[in-house]
Amino acid sequence: MTYCIGISLDAGLVLTSDSRTNAGIDHVSTYSKMHRCETNPDRCLVILSAGNLATTQGVIQQVRRDVQEGQPRNLNTLNYLADIAEYLGDVLVNKIRKHTEQTGFVPDATLMLGGQVHGRNPNMYMIYPQGNYISTSDETPYLQLGESKYGKPVLDRFLTRETSLEDAAICSLISMDSTMKSNASVGPPIEMLIYPRDQFRTPRHYKFEAEDPYLIAIRHEWANHLNRAFRSMPRFEGHHPLSNGDVNIF
């Protein structure tokens, strides 16, 4: 399983992903789902991937080859993130169609594109197996890939466009930890990339192993604060249960 988060803020972007691709009883494998793209100096682009591993590897290889061979349509020739998202969607659809025609199996995958082109705003795009895409909004400044339900509440509660990069990074790690707590198929190493607006060539890229002291500190502090908050909730004193006369019993 997979869990990836892309957060789009006024100050820049935060992208976070786990690395677990298989989690059986006796077999756990990992593979990076965060792909930093080699691009022109006027842009910074990062792709997150989820779904069939052969498909996502094929897409990344094709995208890199298009740049190396100077194809008319590649990451460096398109000047709007939406156009790059559409290009990635076309590559994705072609890879899925090719494998489907050869085997009869539909190896679906989903991509997330984050970045900035000079003169434009940074943003995040979700690209679906059908090739269409969506972006973040002022109301929902984040996107999720994969096992999203466990880590969504903390993102909804704390993230706005005005959130700082540091706070958004911590929020995404809490979201990731909440997901790992409830689903063993999501796991470390955890990768995080912090991209300050208009920097282009200087994203901060981190990798947290399972026993990383900072990741453990985040987990313990969040658990401790949740426990204290729970124990401070108002008690039921003063509220009386319904009498039998108030309940429809049959």
C-alpha cells in the first residue's frame, strides 16, 4: 500500500511519501515513491507515485528519456504545471494501455506532480489512471495518494494556505504516523521534500528511517498530547440518561 501527501502553501510546497510497496507476513519490500526531476534552472518538479510498480517505473523512465532525447513535449518544454500534468497523464495512459493489451491485466497507477515554473505559482496536481487531473484549492490545500483516511483529519484541522512550511511539514509527519499506526502496509523509510517558493534548485529533501530520533519524537509527543486532550474532555456529570418513558422500546 502507499501513502503520499502533497501540500501547496503560499510559502511553497511540502511533499511526503512512505516507501513500502509490499507488506506480507514474511516479506516487506521498499521502493522510493518520490522522484526528483532533472530540469532546467527555471523550474523545480517532483513526482510522487502510487499503484502498480511496473507502471510507475515505466512512466518515470519514459519521462526521463523524453528529456534526454529532447522530445518536443517534455518536462522542460512545457511552461505551465497544468500542461505538464496533462503530459504525464498521457504517458501514464499509454503505459497502462500497453500492459493491458499485452496481458489483459489493468496495472493502474496514480501520480502526484508538485513544483513551480518561473513566473508561475507553485502547485500540486493529482493525475489519475485515466489521464485526467485535479489540483489543490484554497479550501483544500493538500492532495493525498493511497491510504488517505487515517491521516486526513489532522490535515483538515490544521492546514490552510497561510500555514508555514515548517508547520505543514510537522503536520504531514503526524498524518503519516497516524496512517502507519492504523495500517501496517504503509511504512518507512519516510521521505519529505520542502520546497520554498521561488527557490527552484534548493529543495530540502529528508529521509527518515523507522528508528530516526526525530520521527520517534514526533510520534511520542503527538500520542502524549492526544492522551492528555482525551483525559481533559468534559465528563458526563450532570447529564441524566433517558428514562424508559422517553425511549421507544419494543
